[in-house]
Amino acid sequence: MSECLRARIRAGDPEAFAELYEEYARTVYNYAYRLTGDWSTAEEVMGDTFLDAWRGREQLDPDRGSLKPWLLGIATNKARNANRGTGRRLAFLARRPAVEPVADFAEETAGRIDDARRLAAVRRVFGRLRRTEREVLALCVWSGLGYPEAAQALGVPVGTVRSRLSRARARLRRLTDQQLADERAENATAHTEPQRRRGEQSDETAFAALPIQQITEASR
Amino acid sequence: MTATGSGPARARHESGGAVGARHDKAEYDELLRLLPPPPARDLAADRHSHHKDRLMQLIDQDQHTAPAPQHEPAPRRRLLRPALWMPLAATALAGTLAVTLTTHTGTGTADTPRGNTAVVLLEQVADVAAKSEATPVRDDQLVYVKSLTAAAEGRPDGSFEPGKPHQREVWMSQSAAPAKTVGLIHENGDYFPISELVPPGSKGVPAGIDRPTYNWLASLPTDPDVLLERLYALTEPADGQEEAQAVFDTIGELLAETVMPPRNAAALYRAAAKIPGVTRDADAVDSAGRHGFGIRRVDERASTATEWVFDREDLTYLGERSYLTEDGDAGAKGTVLEETAVLERAVVDAYRERPGSASGTE
């Protein structure tokens, strides 16, 4: 079916685009949200992605697998454009992770609160990664593309996807642990050691310079 | 043909098969643990239909007018600054300004008050630029720019921590042909290539408004009215952004990490003088602490100002900065969002080559 749809897309069959939209609008919308951190921007990106898909239909590779990498590649470009501009960039960095509605906090188990906190930490940390790292993470980890598909979406060699992911993983480990450590320190009633100020973590290079050991200890 | 299968739960499953090597699998699993998928959401039904209608209308329209797509869908690309993730200038969310929009057909300065000090200053800056020395650049060379730059980072409470100025070096490809790797950045101790993310099948981004090479800049009109008209045509404002702000920002980008013929630099300043809402700041400062005159435009909706700084004595370009113009959640009025001081511009023959260190014939 996918092969057939692909051929019809290339041929400019309007019905095929209607199907494409129905199948992938949600995927593109959520992917765009993960890159932009804003639902209304994500909606714009999603809408524009399909318009560009139509106009760029003849560049669709006639014989490859899923159409998803193609669409997410277009969406990546759109999201990059949407993220340009101080207002939006700042909004993205500043935005608190969306708080999921919780019926009753008292009934929350410690584990779930911990999960929610971890997710919030991840969201903040994600915003500190490099753009190229965020893109491969959003494609491979959150949108389920394989490495070759992500490479196809980004127009880079598979090796580049691998190296970006490895690098992102190393940075994520450091940043996530540090973020959690900071939050724990903040939430603790008594501090046994001087607390790091928030501002200190804004410089990534300062992060990278912290000995791993110190970070690990702080997070335990 | 439903969208229900594309959520994160299925995503995990799908990629399991595509991840080949054992090593990849271990890495993938760890990444998934470090980065749990954020909640997915459906678009509201009416919005979903709206965008589908838009698509179908476009298809309908294209099929009745132009049978074949003419150009690729690569979105407009601005000067890349991966480390900053955006151009220096504040581009988005420009709002309606309470100024009369000048026509962008270039018919004139009718809306620019005579004696406007910004216009006078820009004219002087343009005169200086016109008399500066020219270094023609070949397609196979690279433009090297060293700067001191800083960008604010968001704090979890929504406010901004101004960044610490640090050195940045870029080598920008001058090739006119489409390219996927268009430059190299050295920042925070790392070198990383400026790689364009282009749709599969695309050869990359050619020299142009998004990749302003010396020769492309040299090809621009030198009549300020004609140039301004061209810039309006080449600039695509972000949604809701005022065109004049977008064009002002575009000029700022063209002036930043580039080398161009004097006559073109002069024309850019004269074109900027014709943009409504541009004002003069008697005391502006760049990230290197150098004080001078500023040329500023305020984006009211985003409550930010973008300002170019010029040396008080010789009126040469020093740098650019943006800052908050009002107290708000993002921070106090005056908080610097981004700033750059250009320290050196040169033409070199190879990546990682610095002026003066060349083994070749510089």
C-alpha cells in the first residue's frame, strides 16, 4: 500500500495527499511540538509541512520505504524556521514543561511523582541540547525512525546520525543528572552543602567541565 | 488510514525493528530511558479539517494554474548560527507598530521624517562604508569572522540569564553552487560544520539571501530604493511579523558574518535608513564593551529591540545586540538577549585557517 501511495503522491494524485494527511497529520503535529515546544507553532509547522510536501512531491524518492521520514524531514526544516526569532526561541527555552492534570496529588505515589519530575527535568534538559542533537533525538527516540530513516529525513549520512546520538546521550546523562540533583537540593529541607545557584547551570561549558564524579554524588 | 498508530507507544515498537546492531539497541534503550516520550496529542477536529482544506485547496489551485511544481520546498534559510539556534536579530512576533507602513515598492522616504537622526547617522555610516577597502573574494575562498558573542539562556522560572560573552569564529563557504556544508564554527572549544538540513534529493542551499557570499552580495542593486525593494521581496516575515522588522533583521544578518564590496555595504545602510521605525541611540555598547552610536528598531509585540552598534569615532560597524524593552516575565527592561561584537573579518583559503597564520598566499 505504501508503495502504491508513494507512486500516487509523486504523480500528484489529490486523493493520495488526502490519505497522506489523514495518516500522518498527528505524527507530524506531535513531532513538531517536540521540536518547538509550542502547540500552536506545531500546528503551523504541521499545516505547512503538507503544503511543502505537495509542492515538493516530485523530489520524493520513488523507491524507499515509509513516507514518514520524508514528511518529518520537511517538518524539521519548518520547525527550524519557526524556531528562528528571539521571541519564539526564548519562549521555548523558558517554557515550563506542560503539567499533566493530576486528580489528587495526595494519592500520587512517590514513584509517579518521581517520574513526572524526571519528565520535567528531561524537557528542560532537552532545551539545552544543540539543535542537531534535538532533531536526531526527536526523530529516533520519540518518532520511532530507525537510524537510516533519520539519516534520510535529515539528508545526512547514517554515521552522522549515530555520532549525534552518541554525543547527545553523553550530554543527556550529565545534564539530566545535574538537573535532578539541583531539584533535589532545592526541595530538601536542610542543605548539607552549598547549593548551586540556578544561573550557574546556564552555561553548558561549565556543565561539561564538572567532574562526572561530583555530579553523580550530588544526584545520589 | 487512521492516525492512531503513530503515537509514542507504537513509535518504540516500530524503531525496534529498524535498529540493527546490538550496540544501537543498547544506546537506543538508554536514550529512551533518559528521554521518555512527552505526551502526544491530537489536533482539535476543526483544526485538523482546516489544514486539510488548505492543502486540498492549494492542490486544486495548483492543478488549475501551474501543472508542475517549479521549485523545491526548501524553506527560507537565514544565516545559520547553530550555537545560538537563530539569527541574532529578533525576528519573530513582531507586532503592529503604530507607524505608517511605508510602501515597499521603494518609492521613497516620504514617511521618513526629514532630519531624522537615524537617517542622518545611517547616511554617514554609508559614506564611511563606501570608502572602506575592498577585498574581492573568490568562490573557492572562505570568509572568516571572529566575534565575541553571548546569548541568554532561559531559567526554569521563565526569566533569562544573560550569557557570558565568549569567542566565536566562523568560516563561511563562498561557493555559489548549492552546498550542504556551508561553513564551520569554532565555539566553546568545539569545531562543528554548518550543515544544511535539506529535503532528500536536494543538492543544498545556493548562495543567496540565506547564504550571503561576497559575490552574491556584490550582485545586489546598489540603488537603495531598488535594493530595499529586492530585500522586501526576498524576506519572508515570520507569521504575524511586521515586514519592516523582518527586512531590518535581514539587513542585520547580511552585515554580520560577511565580507562585501564597499558600495554594497553602503547601499544596505542607505536602504535601512528607509525602513520606518528605525531610530538612533546616542549610546550603544557591544559585547566587547565598546561604546558607540546605535541604530535600533523595536519589535513592540516581542518587547525586544535589535540594535547595530557603530564606532563613535570612525563610524565602522562594531556589532549587534538585542534586549528587552519592557519589564516582564522574561526579565527586567534592558536584559540583553543576544549580543555580538565583530573583532576581525578576513578572507582565508581553508577551513581552520586564521588570518596571519596562512601558509598560503594571503
